[in-house]
Amino acid sequence: MASSTALISDTEAWKDLKGHVEDIKKTHLRDLVTDANRCQSMMMEFDGLLLDYSRQRATVETVDKLLNLAKAAQLTEKISRMFNGEHINSTENRSVLHVALRAPKDAVIKADGKNVVPEVWNVLDKIKEFSEKIRSGSWVGATGKPLKDVIAIGIGGSFLGPLFVHTALQTDPEALESAKGRQLRFLANIDPVDVARNINGLNPETTLVVVVSKTFTTAETMLNARTLREWITAALGASAVAKHMVAVSTNLALVEKFGIDPNNAFAFWDWVGGRYSVCSAVGVLPLSLQYGFSVVEKFLKGASSIDQHFQSTPIEKNIPVLLGLLSVWNVSFLGYPARAILPYSQALEKFAPHIQQVSMESNGKGVSIDGLPLPFETGEIDFGEPGTNGQHSFYQLIHQGRVIPCDFIGIVKSQQPVYLKGEVVSNHDELMSNFFAQPDALAYGKTPEQLQKENVSENLIPHKTFSGNRPSLSLLLPELTAYNVGQLLAIYEHRVAVQGFVWGINSFDQWGVELGKVLATHVRKQLHSSRTQGTTLEGFNYSTTTLLKRYLETSSEPQM
């Protein structure tokens, strides 16, 4: 694999953009947005979506310079290498092929010389068959009752993505109809409170548990799985496990040892990273159990549509590429370390938490893919809430405090429209009035002169002045169906990859999550020996020793 050891920041294209920042500092968005030709060039349409990035602090020249940066970073070659199954995750020596998870049946996507699409569809067909058995009631639990409640156990990528999609579909009319009489819950945290919340009100006789762990060794997931196994066996006996628990895993030996029939294990592959796994059995199985495979297949098709756009569209018209380049511009050149994800849709309330992982676990790196320390910042701090809730929470800071680039996501047609007689507009129009107004408020701001004309008292003018010139972009979706949810997911996944490709980092490993786990093992051993043998605390610094001592003295955990 040829890879240049030079840093992107050493290229002429990067230096050119560094110099260009001074030109941009002389502009203000309230002037930039008056240029209709500029704004028109900053609008892109694809498959029903409309992206408007005209409220970014950028000129047509900025965009040209960013496209030059993409060429210097060999972006199109890197995208091709991803789709061709090359081992672009070099630290783990793996392909990165989440796009294969939603590829059409007749597509050819190779990993290590072998077309993986037939394997993907074998698992999808198996999920379809199994989910139909459960949903129709032909598969029943140990006491003969249909399994109408599902608890999916998994953490990180095995939880955040599926939860986002589930939450987005809950109020979609088609999905809602398909889910009648069924419940889907997600158990992630090792905190026993999460277990208590999940099983509250459920009957083991009607509950199916899906254990999601590639290796079947993830500490949190397996302890939660053993806890729910105990809940099931206490009520129904040990033989009930095979009827009430299934797995998403590749470790069939451990699945069988656990008590789950290996025939009820659904595979996924090394070329699927956890945070990119929602389109694998990790998400497709629990979601198909809740909504039926046909709804989930539409979600996969929406993602696939964006995959094809990303792979084949020239970079100047490529939505994930443009979004990725603008994020690099905001982070590395304009020095904005955060990004607010603001969907004007309550159904997307779990979107920002999922993108937090996709983005921050992917691009929170300090060295290049070749191991060189980076002289520039990568990754951004992602956060967000649905509008208008966020407006009553943190928009104050966005308007008058730090500059935080914003992603506004709007939906043309509500999943659940309400029209009240006598109201000026529908409830959805009221929501969307804010979606259209906020980006302009951020861009234009409000000047002291305008306030004086409104006869605002002098002492309040500084407090009511808005500097404006605060960047945002708007993404408008026609509606929020399973298909559109798939599109939205894929846009953000590929945008994150583009940022990593340009920065020259590996967006597909996550060594940063390892160290804390290793140290926790040491603490776990100490807690066990202190509780069972009364051993004194050893090998910890003063601070940790003091905290552990307080915990052991005052916690009422039973002796093992």
C-alpha cells in the first residue's frame, strides 16, 4: 500500500488555505449571503435532499482552494481504496466496508479478493426469515407465548446507531403500523440501574434477548447478558435460554457455551467497525424484529443511494465530500473546535449521540496514519439537541458566546402532522419557522445601529447586540421515512471519513478506548480481593486510593 509520509499541512494547498484565512476575516456573512450567484453555487441537490452551505464563512474561492486540498490529500483515490476493500485501516490491517452492508444483491465489493456481498445477503435473508418467525408467532417462548418484547444488549456502536434508527422510526406511519403490540429496548450500560429499567414491566415469558458482541467477550455486554440470562432462567428454567436468547457475534464457540443455539447467531465481519455497524446484523436484527424486514430494507436502500453518490460523483458536487471539507476548514483553519448538530425533528433526538461516536471516535486522533505527531488539531467536539428544545438550552452561547458551526437538519413533511383550527400555522410549520430563522439570525446578527433605531435603551445595547458572522449549513429532507434515515446516516458516516482522509489520519481504529479498560481490570481485581479477603489497597496513587477506600467503606455490596 503506497502512502506518503508527508503531512497534509506541508502541502502548498494547505499553506494556501492558511493564507486565505486573512481574506475571510475581512468578510461578514451578512454581506456574503447577498451574493445570489455565490449562494446558488453553494446549493446541492441529490435524491430529494437539498444541502445549502451558503452560510459557511467561505467564498467561491475558498471552496476551490478546499477542492485543491482534497486533490493534494488524494481524496478520490482514498475513497476508491475504501470501496475496493483495500486495508485502509492499517493499524488493524483491515478493510473498511460498511458500504457492503447495504449494497444491492448484484453488487460486487471485494475484501481480500472475495466478493462479500453474497455473504452479507445470506445474513440479511437469515434475519428476514428469523424476524418473520418471531413476529408471526410461529416461534414461541418456553411457555408457548409469542415473543413480543425485545431487549438488545450491546454498547457503543452496538447500541447508539440502532437506538438512533429505532427512535427515528418510532413515529413513522409505516413503521409504527408494523410495530403494533411490540416493544424494543436497548441495554447498554453496565450500571445495574440500566438493567432494572430495561426489565421493568416485562415478562420473561414474552421477551427475546439479542446479545450483540462480535467476540462475545465485551465486559459490559457479557455481564449484562449473564444478568438477563439469570432473569430468564430464574423464571423459566435453564432450558429456556435457547428459546429466549439469540446472538449477533462471530464467536460461535462462546455463543454455544453461553447456552445460545449457534444456529441463532447472526454474523458480521472484521471489515465492519463498531460505530459503522448499524447496517449489519447489529442494527438490522433488532430493528427487523420491531418493524419487519421490509421497513429496514428501505433504510438500507437509503444508505446505499448515498454510498453510490459518494463513490461516483465528482468532488465539487459530492455532498459528503463538501461537508467533510467544510468541517476541515472550520476546525483546522478557522479554529472552531466544536460542531452543533441541530435536527428540527424530535424523531432525530438520538442522532447527535450516535454521530458523537461516529465522529469523535473516528477522528479524535493525535498522529497521522503513519504515526507522525500532528501539528494541527483534528476532530471536533460534537453535540446537539433537537430544535426547538436546543434554542431554550444552549443557543445563547451559539448566538453571543463562542462561535460554533451548526448543522441545521429540517424535514419538509412531518411524520405526525397536527393542524389546529384557528391557529395561524400548523404545528410543523411553527417548528420549521425556527429552522429557517435561526441560520439567518446567526449569519446576520444585530448591530448597535439597528438597536438604536428600535429605541433600545443605551445600557442594554451591548447586551442585545449580536455579532453575527456565525457559520451554519442547512440540510433539508423531503420527509423522514426509513429511506431518508438511511440517507442521513450515510451522509454523516462518509463526511467523517472525508475529514480523516484529508487530515491523513486513520478514522477506523480506536486505540484511545483501550487504556481505561486496562486500568479498570486492575481495579476490578482489587475490589474482588478487598471484598472477599479484606486485602489492603495496593498499587494506586494517593487520589485513587482515597476514593477507593471511601467506596469500599461505605458501599453495601454483599460479600461474594
